[in-house]
Amino acid sequence: MACNSSSEKLKKELFEHIRKGEWNQVVEVHERDREAFTTRIASYTGDTAFLLAISEGKEGIVEKLVALINNWDKITPSKAKEIVGFQNEKGRTSLHAAAGTGSKTLCELIARVDPSLVVARDYKGESPVFRAVRYGRMQVFLFLHDLALAHRAHRADRAHTSLSSIRYCWNDDDQTILHNAIIRENFDLAFQIIHLYKELVNLVDKDGESPLHCLARKPAAFESGSSLRGRNRIIYDCLSIENLETKVQEKSHPKLGLEVKRNPSIPPGNKQTFRHFIRFLWTNAVLAGGSHRGKKESENVDIESHHGHKTDQTGRNTSQENPSVSQKSYFIEHVSRAIPVILGYGDMSVIKKIKQEKEKHVWASRVLDALLEVATLYDGKKALRVSELNEKQMSEKIPGEDSNDQDSKEKVEEDISQQPMGSTSNIPAETTKKKEEPEKETAILLAAKYGVAEIIEKILDHFPMAIYDKDKDSKNIVLIVLENRHLKVLKFLLDKYRDCDHIAYQKVDEEGNTALHYAAMYDEKSVRSWPVPGAALQMQWEIKWHEFVEEVMPPRLSRTNKEGQTPKELFSHTHKGLVKNGGDWLMSTATSCSVVATLIATVAFASSTTAPGGTESDGKHKVKRNLTFELFAISSLVSLCFSVTSLVMFLAILTSRHQEKDFSKELPRKILFGLTSLFLSIASVLVTFCAGHFLIFKDNFKYAVFPVYAVTLLPLCLFAVAQFPLYFDLLLATFWNPFNHD
């Protein structure tokens, strides 16, 4: 009873000191009573004061506490390891906590006491290495990696790497550190993991997804998923991004292992950037006197890197800086820096966001390249899931470690994928059950679903047979792309496989649906919307989309499916709701605008039949005919003409039957013509008012009335701000056809 009372008193004392931030008093309590190291303070996590100090990043306090631990260890052996290995309610040790903070110093302090904690796993199966990756701690990860290598060096299997020796690289859900880094978009860290743990590239998690699957679910991580337009796109193309490379640290820092070597490089896919324009100006204007020599030197210059050094493949300098090349780089660098100012960017935070986005795109592309260099796709073997392997298989040498691993590779793969159907000697029972489940869709099909053109392109370059992949519903890449409305990917496939009779275009799913059927399908809840506003414009683009697919696909695909529907019948059936919504949108828009057009027409008619200032008894105008009078007469007539025209257009929309075919050209052009006429009539009636007013009061107020006229134009400006976005969207959607394909 006295023991419990003493423990509660100690807990309360520690809690009060921590709550007040009195960490030096916390150290004094630990120095006085060593039981404080194992006294749980936080009831919901079971953390001790020592763990809380680590979590708070108190390096000085932790150093003092570790010194106390080491002093006691001299008296009581193994006591220090017991303290640093103390687990909270989630099974996490002090090294788990240190890894999460990102402090390499804290990790070093704890690792000196017990290096074996690097492979300790909490109740979710996560090691300190996993925690470091989860929170994107690059330096801590590299340190813990080297620590883990040292730990593995004392094992019996030090001659080679086996899955059992790197258990710390995945959790109980079979999610590896590579999975986690990609999911959290820590692509610089993922790149390092691929080069340090190549064996993780081909492992799958509990859902059967490899790291490549995780990357395929990240459309925003690639340039094809970017929505930057206008000046933001210009800035995007001008920015230089540091590339990702691996480099062994110098011998003076052996513990750091590998680090990110970030050398500026030319981002792919930016051939028509402003930097190229600047290079053109420099070559043809600034260096006109020495064009031949300048051209020769420019071949070895990386204009994005802002350096005049010639480099080899490892990024090392192989030549001295050339003065003329240095001048050119200096010119390009400073002109590029001026671009944000020229484009009106006063706030650099916008540019930082754009740079972060491009950095993500470039690094994700490098991770993709690294994955495909190691991935063993389409080798006919079952993907590895570590929880399904027994100890014998886990201890096998990992294939692909060096050029002499072919025998080991065949042995491991035979154990995994060539077991007799009725045998369960080496594969757990749950593995046998899962053979009956449908296969996981491949990475290229997942990329087709999310529209990641970069992944599709590179997978097809590495594995051409991937074009024949299909999912559980027998849908191939073409059908999935059409189902999800990914125009860029479809155009890429059409360019790569130009023969319209290619088997990929003629694929039929289990329901008998062809490519034309998938182009005709529409579900408002699941189908990706086109980048145009309003149901009417959506319907217009749906018609354009269907016509485009009909044009590029084999004509023989226009047949019935198992439900007896042709593509055109399916199109009409699935678009009924969109036709109705589009008609309602047009009706409401036309009704609102027709009211405004009627008011404008009334005012314009009155203005066109009335002379400013009135008339004399003989019927002559009191105001002399001059330029202003003619402007008044013409503008009043123009406003009347355009207001009546817009009114007629809106009435035509209101009386239309709103059939499916009308949304292709007729209805969008009518509302566009009506809005154009309405804008012109409003502008004309305001000009009429200003001209008439000036004719009457010009002798009294002279130029003082011009500010009044400027205020009078304010309603037009407000109306334009509110309606012009819709007007430009209508203009773009009606006359621009993104579905053209050469």
C-alpha cells in the first residue's frame, strides 16, 4: 500500500514539473529516484517522463538523463538497456520516439546505450526505421539504416541479405517503408530507400499492392495531373529543380551511408520554356560575334543548372569553368529571376508553391524510373507478401542482389509460385484460400484509372506486353481510360499504337461492351466531369467525346452488347439526366437574361425616338448636329438592335425542345450569341446616355461631367465581372475542340 502511495506521489510530482516545463527539476527527480524512468506519466499512451522528453525534442535534458542511465549501468549491468527499451502502451521504445522527432542527436544518444533497438517493433509491427520514414526524417533514416546494417553484421547470414534480416522494413500489415514513403509523397526518401533496399520494390502489402501501385494512385504527383494555366504555367516551366541522386558519403562520415546528392538538372518535358527562349536570344544576339565557339560550348552547358561546368554521369566536375559559358549562365540566371516580377508576382509565396509542385513532379518521375529499373513485373511469378512466407523462405537469399543470384532467384520463386495446387507444406492455409480470389489489377491499369500518363508510358516502354493486361471484369487499359474520360492518356495510346485494328482497341468486356460503349456510358456520380461549367456544356462535350471516339476506333465496334444496346442507344439512355439538367440550366439562364434584354430594349427604343434637348416649334432639333449628336443617334440604334437580337435568341432557347442533338452546336451557339448581343446592347445604351447628357450640359459643366460618366459605367463593369467568366467558358467550349487528333 505504501509502495502504491509512493508511486502515485512520484507520478504526480513528475507530471507537475512537466506541465510547468520545469525539465531540470525532472532530471533532479530521476537522479534522486531511478524508478522515475519507468513511471508512466501519460495515462492514455503510457509514456514515461523520459519518453516525453524525447518526444518534445529536449536534447539537453535527454543527454543528462542518458548520462544518469549510463552511470547506473556501471553498477547494475543491463539496467541501461532495460530503461531505454521500456515500452509505452503502444509498444514504442525511446528510439521510436526519437525517430519520430527527426533529431539525429537523440537517436545517437539512445543508440549508444542499446543499438539493437533499431530492429525493435511496436504493437503495429513498426520499427524506429519505419517511424522515421513515416514522418519523412531523411537524416534520421540514413543514420538508423547504418545502425541496422551494423546490427545485421553480427548475424549468421551476414554473407547475404535475406528478408528475415530486414524485418524492420515493414509493419504487421505488410506495408513496407517504401510503400509508406510513396503514400506520404516523401519522394526524396523513397528514392533513397529504393537504392538501399531494392528487395522492397517487389513486395506487396496486405491488399496486394506494390509500391508501384501506390505511385499509380498519385495523379497529382505528376505533371499530367497539374492544372496550372497562364502565367503560373510560365513560372512552372522556368523553374529549375534539383534532381535526386545517391552518393556514398566521404570516409570521414561513415555512419551517414548514402545521402541525397541534389544537382540541378533539366526537368523533362519542358522543351518550349522561357529559358530556351532566353538561350535563343543569347546565342543569336549577345554572342553573335562568336557564334560558332558559343554554339560549341553551349552543347555541354546545363542551362537549368546555372553552372558552366562540364560534368560526367556521376555529377563530378571534369573541366574548368569557361568565361564565356559563365557569362551566358549568369545572363540566363538573372533574366529568369526577373520573370516573376515581369509577370506581376509580388508575393514569392505563390512561386514557392509552384516550385514545390514541380519538385514533387520531377522527384516522383525519378522514383518511377528507379522502381521500373528494379521491378520484376510480368515474369510469371506471384508477388511476394512477407506474412505469407515461412521461415525457410524468409531466410533465402534475396534474388537480384548481384549478377550471380540466378540460382537463388529460381529457388525462391519456385517455392512461392510453383507449389502443387493441393500442397500446403510451405505455404500457409490463408495463402491457399487467397488463390481463389480475383487477381489484383496491375499497376498500369491503376494508372489508367487515375490518368497518370507518365506511368503508363514508362511501363509500356519497359514492358510492352502490359498493353494486354485486363482486370477482373476483362477491361483492358483502353476500356478503363475511356470509362474514366482521360483524354491525354487516350491520345498517347493512339499515337503509340496507330493501327486502329490493334487488338487493344477491339477488346470486349464480360458484358459485351466495346470501346464505343464505354465512351457512351455516363454516370453523374462516378464519371469524371469535363473542365467546363454547367450541365449544357457538359452535354456538349459528351457529344464531342463520343464523336471523337467513334472517329478513331474501328467501325466494327458499333454493335450490341449482351443487353442488346448499341453504343448510340446506350449514349441516349445514360445521358437522359444530363439532357434534362442541361435544359433546365439553359432555361434559367435564358429567362434571367431575357428580362434584362427586355429592359434594355425598352430604354433603347425610347432613346432612339427622342432627341436630346427637345425640338423647336418648327420640328428642328434644339441641339446642333455635331459628332456627339451623331454618336448619340448611332449608339441608341445599336443598343436597340442588339437588345432585340438578344431577346430573340433567349426566346428561341426558351421555346426549344432541348433534344439531345441540339446540345452539340445549336443551343450553345444561341446562348453565346444572345449573351454577346446583351453585352453590346448594355454598352451601347450607356454610351447613348453619356452622349445625350453631354449634349445638354456641356456648356455648363464642360469636362467636369467625365467623372460622372465613369461612375455611370460602373454597373457595366460589375455585370461584366459577374458574367464574363461564363461568357468566356461558353466561347471556349463552343469553338475549341480538345478532341482533335492528327
